[in-house]
Amino acid sequence: MSLGSLYYEPLWVFYRGGGQLGRLAQLRGKRLAVGEPGSGTRPVALQLLQENGIDGAPTVISDIGGSEAADALVHARVDAAFFIASPRSPLIRQLLGTKGLKLMSFDRAEAYTRIHRYLSRVILPRGVIDLEHDLPARDTVLLAPTANLVARSDLHPALVDLVLRVATEVHGSGGLFDKTGEFPSPKHLEFALSPEAKRYYKRGPSFWQRYLPFWAATFVDRMIVMLVPVIALLFPLFKIVPPTYKWRVRRRVYRWYKDVKSIDIGLYYAKSAEKLAEYVSELDRIDAEVNKMSIPLAYADQLYNLRMHIDLVRHKIEDAAKNMASATDA
């Protein structure tokens, strides 16, 4: 998987001759050094030559690259050579300063970038390599792939952030072809971008990684990842707990109403003073139990309502006893 592109690495096409060349098709029938098998230069060079129809006879393709190709070009054993390298490369600086060699400026660079998304059009300004000797002697348009940072797909997610932070420190300041902050970038990639790298480019380092040591930030990030689903599962419980608590508290009060109501109903059928005395005794027991109850202040009104209703039934018993005594005297 890819972690991003790091910098432009231009394609340099040096050639021998007196005229100015701007198209690869002008190299038809020449001896070309396109890079060694397995190098990054060779597949790019061959693809561009093929698209221009000059990858076969009479063009002669030599599978040499690097210093060997440079030496062959200097000593006229080849007519042109392809290199993919940094502008800071000593080999590139040497070839730019060699008499008899010229650097191709791509006239149709924009067309190549539209066809191949991995290529970018960059300009090498006049004199940027060596102001004293005016190298290069003119603004030169180059095609540039990007150097990609690639990792195994099982690389630990925490290390992805750490690697990209270092890459930002190393390559974020810019260079001859890229602006400050342009790299590392999620563009110009050959492999699929890592999900962790995609998050990094979108949001940057996590809050914890900005202010905590790496090990501490990683631990906190892990905990957050673990806690989020747990909180999501517990959230319904947060809505259930308050009603459940309220029901349990009220249930402790309301369970006595069954006994109080039973006594209240029994008064209509009581025919003797002994039965009324039983009701009084039962109310006293209920009242004593209620007085022992410990209720949160928020629900104290429920408790006092119960005690008022107990007193109400007690008064009804007293009235019933008086009425019963009056009937007996009569």
C-alpha cells in the first residue's frame, strides 16, 4: 500500500547534436540508452518511446543506465540517454555541464500528463543548477514521476502516522520543483493509499500526537477506538436507567397502598369493634414500616402522600368506631 508521494523525480533526456529537440519522435533512428532492466527509468522510457512509435528499428535501444549510460553518451557510443534522478544528483550536474550535450525540453509535456496521471509537468528554471555557469542555459520543461513511499499492508497503523510525520519534516519544505507543503501528498500514486494515510492527509496528526509522546498518544488513540463502540452500546442504557430508578423508588412506596386500600375497603363491611381494632393495629404496623423507609429527597413527596393517606384511613376508622358506639347506645 502507498503512504504517499514524496517529491518529483524528473525524467532527464540528454542528447548529442547541434539542434534543439523538443519531441521524442525526433530521436527516431538514434542510439538510445533507456536504463538497466529492473530500474525505474527503463519502463518509463520504453513506454514513452513506444507511444511515439520509435521503440523499434531503425532506433537502437541499449539497456544501460546510470553512470554507464552517461559515459556512453559523453564518448558518443549512444546519441541520447534517459535518466530518472534528482536535480541534486552529481550525475545530472555533470551532464548539464558537459559540452556537446543538451537537455530535451518537452514541447508536449501537458499531453503526457493527461495521458499518464503519474507524470507531472515541471519547469527547470534557467541557471537554477549553477548560476555562475548558467546551467541550464534556458527554462526547460521536464516530465516528472514522483518518488512513492510504499509499505507492507500489515504495517501497524500507529507507525503510519509516525512515518508520515517524519516524511513531512523531511520533504515538506519544498525543493526546485515543489512548493512548501506540497509533499508528502496523496496524489500521483501507483498503489492504493493506506486508510490511515488517507486520514492523516485529511486531518493531520491526531490531537494527542501533537502534544503527547508517541507511546502515550498511541495508547490514548487505541483507548478511544475501543471506547467508542462501548459507549455506543451503553447509550441506550443511559436512557433506561433514570426511568428504572424512578420506578424502583416509587415501587417501595406504592407497595403499601395495596394494604391501605384493603383496609379502606374493609371499613364498609366491618360490623364489630374488634374488626376495627384489627384495622387500627394493621395501620400502626404499616405506619411503623413506612417511617423506617429511606427515600431520596426528590421523591419525598411520595412518602408524605402515603403517610397522609394512612392518616386519612385512620380517621375513617375512628369515625366508624364513633358511629358504631352511637348505634350501640341507641
